[in-house]
Amino acid sequence: MKKLPIGVQQFERIIREDFLYVDKTRQIYDLISQGYLYFLSRPRRFGKSLLLSTLKEIFQGNKELFKGLYIAEQTDYDWQSYPVLQFNFAEISTKPEELVQNLQQELFRYSQLYNIQLIATNLTGQVSELVRKIADQGKPVVFLVDEYDKPIIDYLTKKQEANANRKILKDFFSPLKGLETKGHLQFLFITGVSKFSKVSIFSDLNNLIDLTIDAKAADLVGITNEELQASFKAHIKQSSVEIGLPQAEMLKGLKLWYDGYSFDGKTFLYNPFSLL
């Protein structure tokens, strides 16, 4: 029986350490095939970070990690390797006086990784310069952003700080549309808990496909009842014995407590963290 990946959000670790993985690579392949500029809003603990980690491994061409999974076995995906820049706003300080510095440190870290010297001194210029110079090395860049909205959510009751962070986020994201237009971006995926549609963060990035209530992303993250029944058979059986309930009764309870999410009105999902 495979271990349950409670709190494990790195796809490579899940595969190499033989944790249970619910195969979402069919949905991911469909997205990759149909577009390349995406935004997705989902609740916390819903699998967004694991999704981005999976995308990172796919775009870095690590086919060996996907043995037995849909994208490797049932598609013609070419497994080219692209440079990947990944930013997680949940892992950096969101204090306005520190946010710019932390983002610039991340950009500098990537510039060292790709042997690039950044000349620009402001955040917008550094994002643009980094992506452009990496792409000039031969391959367009994959740009992944997790929990983009945390710098605003952290200050919802503090207007001055929230507005300061909003401007910083706008500076960070504003070059991306131009970079995509010039062919420097291969793929862009941004996730968060909320979509702040009226705060101008994405005003310069108005060509994003919003997957939040799009049917293409109905089961991109979260666990369907079919996935539960297929992937968790051994765990269901063991839990039924430990709890002392018939499996049918236990499944009914799981459905009542954790199967209440739907983003298209048709597909219902268990919250992954709560279920695990």
C-alpha cells in the first residue's frame, strides 16, 4: 500500500519515494496542447503547488518520472527541456519593504543559475531582462507562479500595505505580455486563492486564460469520486477496518464531509488535504 503524501507537494519526491499519486497528467496534457497562458484560482490545500511542481518536471523533460502515467504512455508529448522559473509567494516575506528585495533575490538566483548578468535596477526591468536573456540562450522560458495573491491577502485589513504590494505585483507581472508577444515565453501558469479582478495586477497581462470556472480545469486539481475509488482502494479497506464501519458507510461519510467542491456545477471534488 502506497504512502499518503500528506503535506508533500513536490512531484519528484512523490514519485521517487513511492507516495500515492492521483494521475492528473491527462488534464495537464490537454492544457499544454490547447494553450500556454493560464490563471487558476483554487482554495488552499487543494493541490495547486503539486500541479505547478508537475508542470515543472514536464517542461524540464523529466520523462522518467512519468513512467506509467497518462502523459508518458498515451500521448505523443515530445519531452523537450525548457528553462523553468518558478516563484512561490507563500515562501517569501510579503512585507512591502521586503517584498521587492525578496523577488529581486529570486531573480538574481536564477540569473546566476543561467550565467546571466542583470543590468536593470528595477523589478520590471529585471523580470524582462532575465526572461529575455534566458530565452536568447536557445529555448523560451516556462514561468510558474504559486500563491500570487498572498501579498494582498496578508494585508486585506491594511489598505496602505495592500496597495503597496499591489503595485509591486503589477511591476512584477507587467513585462510578461510583451515577453510572450516576442516569443520569449513558452508557457505561463499563475495560481492563487482569489482572483482580484479590479486591482489592476493583471491589467497589462490581459491575455491570460482564466481556468477558475472553465470546464477544462474542472478536475485539474482536487479528487473526484472516481479517482477516490480507483486510487485509494487499499486505504479505504484499511480505514474501514480501523474505524469499524462498512466501506459503503465510510464512503458515504467521506462524501458528506469532503466532497463539496465544484467549479463547473457538474464535477464534484474532494479536498485533497482533508481527504488524505
